[in-house]
Amino acid sequence: MKYPRYAIYFVPPADTALYRFGAAALGYDCFAGVDIPTFDALPVDAGAWHELTAGPRRYGFHATLKAPFGLAAERSEAELVAAFESFARDLDVFPTVDPVVRLLQRFVAIVPAGETAALRELAASCVTRFDGFRAPLTEADRRRRLAAHLTAQQIAHAERWGYPYVFDEFRFHMTLTGALAPDRQAPMLSYLRDGFSRCCGERPIPIDRLALLRQDSPDARFVVIAYAPIGPAASC
């Protein structure tokens, strides 16, 4: 795997209740690249919570639009940042999400109550527009991807686009925990659902800005290096 890696995410503005909730759940601020305190009252002890959120903490609170990729040899970070900012300006509209907190397989996440075509189109545009910046998968990457239980369509996506969960396989989600044992799934879901309701209510989430993040090494966490509102007249 080639480092640094880059990714295009939706990350809510740092001063919003949504971002404060998600960042506190993971104990990490991906804007500043620093650990932050988690919630005061936890359903498990602090050490267990830290362990249960270790996986998503590496990525920060986000929703993936273009999955992490190494930079193609002929491309530079400066070119990527410029293309990212131009892409955001060129977008005409942004989707909104009616959020709910649900269990996805074995982890808890914020997901849309109903999928929207605009959201899927935005993610697809990110995948295709920035594919020219992506280094090809290494053989180790390919073996790792194909070792997962993928469908034929997902394998085809991984081979062509470097990631299996794109286009028809895309599912918008903002992860709040790592994989949970069966006996912890219901308590964690209830705790996070209640906390989200108190903190954020049921307000729609505007997907009105994009974030470009970088991970410098396998053990490093992703950090925001560019942040752009969608549309030519938008401002942060």
C-alpha cells in the first residue's frame, strides 16, 4: 500500500453539534489531528469504549465519498488539492440527509432514513473525477480486497476503481463504533441513538462541503488538509 494516502469525505463543520457529537464518540478531532475527550457518561468503562472505537478513530468522523487511495506517481498533492477545490466549486447542488442512528452489520452509524439520488450521484462523481489521481492497486492490496466476501460486481468495482463499494454498492454512513460483539450491539445502539437525539435532534444534514484528508503512514490517522464548500457562491 502506498503512503501517504488521501481520501475525500464529507466531514461536518467543526463548530456544529453533529461534528462535536461524532468526534467525541471517536475521541478524535480530524481537523486538528488530536485526541479529544469522549462522552462523560459511558455505557462501558473508558478503556472498553476506547477499544470499541479504535478502528473508526483512525479515519475521523466522516462519510466516505472516495475511499483512501495512494497518489499516482505522476501526480502531486498540490495538483490534487487544486482539483479538489475546483471540483467543489463546480458542483451546482448539494444533497441533504435525514439522519437516523442504526446498526450496520456489527457497528453503529448515522445513515440516511432514505437514500437520495443526489447523494449517490455526488459519491459517483468523486469516484470518477479523481480516479486519475489514484495509484493502481498493488498485488498485496488486490489480494486483501479479494480475500473479503465480495460479490462479482464488487470485485469488478475493486479491479476498476480500487474499491468495491462504489456506484450501486455505495452506502452513505458516518461510523460511530467499531465492530461490536452481539451482547454489546443493542446497548451501544440505544446509548448512541439517545445521545444523538439529544445533541442533534432530527434536523436534516446538508452535505454542503467536502473534505480532503491525508494519512501519512499505516499507523497515522487521517487529517483534513483541504476543506471546500460546494458551489461557487458558498462560503465556509
